Amino acid sequence: MTRVARTLAAALLAVAAIASVHARPTRLAVLPGSIAVTGVAAIPPASILHVTLRDLSPGIAKDAMVAKGAFEVEGKTPIYFDLSYSPDAIEPSRLYGVAAVVTDSRGQALWETKVPIRVLTLGNQTKVQLVLWPTVRPKAPPDPTSLALECEGQLFHVELSPTSATVLIQGAKLVLPKTDDRSAKRYTDGSATLVVSGSAAYFQGAGKVYRDCKVSPEAHSEPKP
């Protein structure tokens, strides 16, 4: 083999070695952990555990995520998991934490960690135990029990109960039983009808049909004479 051929062969081997190093996949590390939930004896079937490893260092975005995993879980806790992450993404001088949430099959959050648990660096644990608490769901505002219906310049006062609507018309009371209508609140006695849907209403009574009534839940005014 000539000197040129040997030089070319050596160069090709060097390029191949560099390419092999770059092509070699990074070996993942595993952060083992467990979860326990409060408020119930067991996690319902088809629930999903979502675990995230986050960078908690000062000046980093709150949602800066290093790794994440999703695991189907059910039954009594503790339930164990292994979260895979790349060691190359971890810097010893930075602060990291793990958070988790359990959702049902529709994605509705059921339990979650209150704050991330610090792990991996700066003397923090390399195996994490998470306690998940029931998610706090905002309470729906109570349905109004008193409405003012403005229908073509006329104002009708309406009192609502779980079973009926009482409409005050020129000093008289018209009591309409509630019907089973999931799309709107519908009340009728067969001849008069009131349908309330959000801020709009339909009212048929007093010998007239009002199709475009406006609803004011906060008003408690008496009807105009």
C-alpha cells in the first residue's frame, strides 16, 4: 500500500470513528419514585400518572421541563414509577424538582403535588416519594333565584325554585312548573312557557309571545305597571 493510500485509509477511519461517536445514543438515567394519594383508598382504573422533572433554578421559566413520563395507574398506593432522563441535561450546580398529577381517562386532574420535590443535585434525593392531594376545582357560582326579564320594553319579575318559576305580571302571579330540559331552564303549565338560557329568554304568556327577552340575574325590580 502506498503512502497516499495509507494516509487516505487513516483519514477515512478517523471520520468513521467520529461519526460513530456522534451516532451513539446517549444512555438514559432513571429517577425512581413512588406516589401516594390522599382522600381515597385507591386510584380508579384508567387513570394516568404524569411526572415531570423540572429546572427550578432562579431565573428559569416556571415550566422549564427536563423530562416527562406518563404511566397508566390504578389501585392502592404507593404506586412506583421510573422516570427516564438524560444525564447530559443535568448540571450539578442547578436545582431540579419533580412534580406529578393523576388524571382520569378524560384528562381531568384528580390529584397533584402542591410543590415540586427537589431531586438529583445539590445534595437532594435521588429517589423521590410524592404525596398527591385532591385538585382544587373552582366552585360554580350558585344559580340566581331572582331574575328580571326585559321583553320588548316590559319588565317581568321572576322568582325561581328547584321545581318552578313564578312570574309576576301586573300584580298577578303565574306559577310555571319546571320541565326536564338539559339544554335550558324551561318552565310551562301548558299554556304559558318560560325558557331561560344564559342571558336570553323566551316567554309566552299574558296573551303574547316574547322571543328576545334579556335576563338580568342581579336585578330584583318589580315589574312595570
